[in-house]
Amino acid sequence: MPEIRKRYDALVIGGGITGMQAALDLGEQGYDVLLVEKYASIGGIMVGLNKVFPTLDCSSCICTPRMAESSHHSHIQVQTWAEVLKVDPEGDGFVATIEKKPRYVDEDMCIGCSKCELECPVDVPHEFDQGLGARRAIYIPHGNAIPQKAVLDAEHCIFCGKCEKVCPTECIVFDQVAEQVETRVGAVIIATGLDITPMARKPEYGGGRLLNVMNPLAMERVQSSNGPYGRVLRPSDGKIPRKIAYVQCAGSRDRSIGVPYCSRVCCMYSLKQALLLRHYIHGVEVTLYHMDIRAFGKGYEQFYQRTMKEGVRVIKGKVATIKEVDNNDLVVRVEMLDEGGRVEERRHDLVVLAQGLVPAWHAHGVVACDEASDGFMATPEGKINPSFTTLSGVFVAGVAAGPKDIPDAIVEAGEAAMAAAGRLQRTGWHKVPAVAAAAN
Amino acid sequence: MGEKTTTGKADRPKRPIEILRDRLGGVSKELQASVKEQGRIRKLLRGALAGGPRTVPELGAECELPTTTVLWHLMAMRRYGQVVEAGEAGDYVRYALKGSE
């Protein structure tokens, strides 16, 4: 891996689909970009999704070409397993301090053969599979990871040395330490993405304790062909679920948990997952309880209609509680809004909570940009310059600026890249010859 | 009596793996216990599966383990090529040791 250089045109924080797109849009114009990702692979949330709505295209089939392109682009340097600690203004640009976490593997020498992973005796819940599957203490992040390089989780290492013995390239480096590097950049794009609202905030829905109440990202992994179970099973006992419920707005439009906004994607990802369950499990009953369905994007309303035609039951009802009964089955207590508010208790063997989106990262202490009252980055010129933050030269794109779907995030990444390019030209940080010539 | 020559472990320079282990305070008791428990559960599961394909509830009953624990370990074994699917029994999948199915 090349060392982080002293100077780039732009720093992109976050290597998900938004960050990769912003980096590619800048790189294609000839600007040199440093793309920093905290995880051991780029790809973000999207590479772990099963399919995308409303087309039902394979998510990783769309995401992995972007990952490869970013990784191999002559104007983009990807630094995974690293965090941006500080971004301070300096002259026309910024000084960024980046911490490279120890991977305990020489990335130049690792050939991604997985021999270390196969030999390692310690199994650990895999973050990529939302803890439902296992990885080893030394592991390749996932099958589509870029770079396909091992990383050692030292907290779970028993220091048996088996990985070192079996490695054909002798690339295990136990004496690596964290390293802080400073670099100068002319513009910054924040593309730090999302987390989902924590289940613990909804005790009436089990508070994360009920084995068969899943979060939507776990269901994405369970539905994926390379997921933890290889098919759709429920976590308590491996049963093929026959009656599945989706509970909408389980973490959005809810002032009691500090998330008053609509997360914009939950209706659509739930409809998508519900439809796919009908395809994956013969005869499965899937019921979606909602306050109202928000299907506002291109082709989304048609997808909603198709989902109902293919047998998903969509019930206007507010779920009050979810309780566990015998055999880890679940009883959903629901106010049937279209039936005069009649309260009904309905039994399911698996429930998915349509949890909302919250920011995965906060600027406080790193870069002097304001956050809005909802915790996402403030965009004071949201109508005409949606990627502008409160600090000149720092731009934001994707869910870091507020909940949105993948197409909107990609559009915003392009906007942020153009805004950053404009600044680089104005300040003279880097005048790309072709652009400068055309301007003259 | 001649002077003793020490050629023991204490005299040789520490290897990087040992330095890292010391720097991180060794292997925690929790991790040691977890690895030991993993070994115990895998032995139980392999023993039960040696008798033929089983579902998760069957393995749970036979090995006296919670079914959610059985599923997690079984899926870890499946991921690393020790266990394969071997048909279905009602609402459950049967699993078998690889090569025995």
C-alpha cells in the first residue's frame, strides 16, 4: 500500500457508495483524492445489502464495480482501517490528521489466500453479518472486500501463532502499531453514512432482547445468498419462518426516542424485503403494519402495488407492543387503524423492525462544522447548495446530511464533488490543466 | 562446579507475537473461557452429528444447549466447511458433518 502523501486535492471521509462516487467524480476530473474508510474494506452498508429497490438488482453487483474502480483509479488513494481524527483549516486548505489502525498484516505481501483465517481457532460474531454469523480472529472482511487482505482482531487473538506459521508470504506483522499521519488537502467531503436507530430505544418492541426480533440490516444479510445461514432462518432455533411481520416507523417519526423525522427509506426497504421473502419461502405469510406508506421515488409506487399483488399483506395499524411467548414466537399487539382502532393480538414467528436512520459519525471534535438539530450535518444552503456545510471548503453528501436512498446519495455525491472541484479551481489549490484551458 | 549456562526461554529475545500479547495485557479470562466453551460445544455438536443429520432443535435437545447457541456454532462450522445442509425436516433444515451426508 502506498504511504499517505503530504498533499492531496481532496479528502473524502467514508468509503461507502457515496464516498466512492464523490471520489470517482473528482478523480475523473483529474483531482487527487484520499479516500479514508474506518472499516477494513470499502463498500459501506451497500455491499452488505441483498438487493436494491425498486429494480431488485443485486446490490453488491452494483457496488463492487464502484469499489474496484475506486481502488484502482490513478487519482484515488484508498486508505482503509483508518480514521480521520482532526481537520483544521490552514490557508486555502486544511490539515487532516489520520490514524492508521494496525492491521497486523503487511498489505503489500498479503495475497488474500485465507489460510490464516482457516487455521485460526477463535470464532467471533461477524459484524458484517450483524453478529448472526461467525468470522475468525484473523479474517478477510468478506467475500467482496476490497482490499482482499486479512486483518487481525487483536482483542480476540489468543496469540497461538498458527496464522503466522501457515501464511505463505510471511505477511503477519505482530509489531505493527497505530500511526498518525498529517496531510494537506484543498477540500473535504464528508460521506460518513448511517447507523440504524438502536433497538434498546424501543423497550416496548423488546429492546433488543427478543431473539426473533431482527433489525433490517440483519434481514438483508439473512436474505443474501452469502449470508450467515445461506437461506432465511430465524435466529432462535433455525426454523424456516412461516409468519413474518414488519413493524414500520420502529425508530422514526417518534419524538420519544429523539427521532422525529421520517427516515425516507424504511417503507421501501421493508416492502422489498417482504416481497423477496414471498419469493424465497414457499407459502410464507408476510404482514406489514404501517402508519402510512411513503413510496415517493421513481417507480416506488408501482413497486408498492406489485408487492401487494404478490401477496404481502399491508395493514394500516400501529403496533403497541411485541411480546415473546412459547417457542420464542412473538405476539404483536396492534391497533387496527382501518377497523376503528380495534386492538388485536397477532402471532408471528419472526418480526423485523423497520428501524430508522441516524448519522454514523459526528463532526464534533474533528472538524468545525455544525450539526443540525436532528444530528445530521447542517446544510445552511440546502435549497441551492445542498452539499455546503457551515465551514467553507468542507462539503457533505449522502446520509451524513440526512436520510436518503441510494440514488439520491449518488446524485448528492456528484454535487459535492463538483462543489469541491469549484473550490479547488477558485483557490488555485490544483488547477487541472484541461479544465483551466477550457476556462481560458 | 562450573558456572551454569542459561539457554532457557527467558534469555532469548521476545518474538513480536509475545510483545503484542504483553502489550495488550495477555489473553483475557473472558476470552480464554469463551474459546474453551467453543471447543466444548463443537465437540458436542460433532459427536451428535456423527450419529447422522440433525436439525437445530434435535441438536439442542441432544447436547443440552440452547437452540440459538447451536445455530450460531453450526453456522460457524458451515462457513468454515465442517458442516453441510442435508435436506429438510418440516420447518427445519437438517445438517450433517461434511463428507458424511
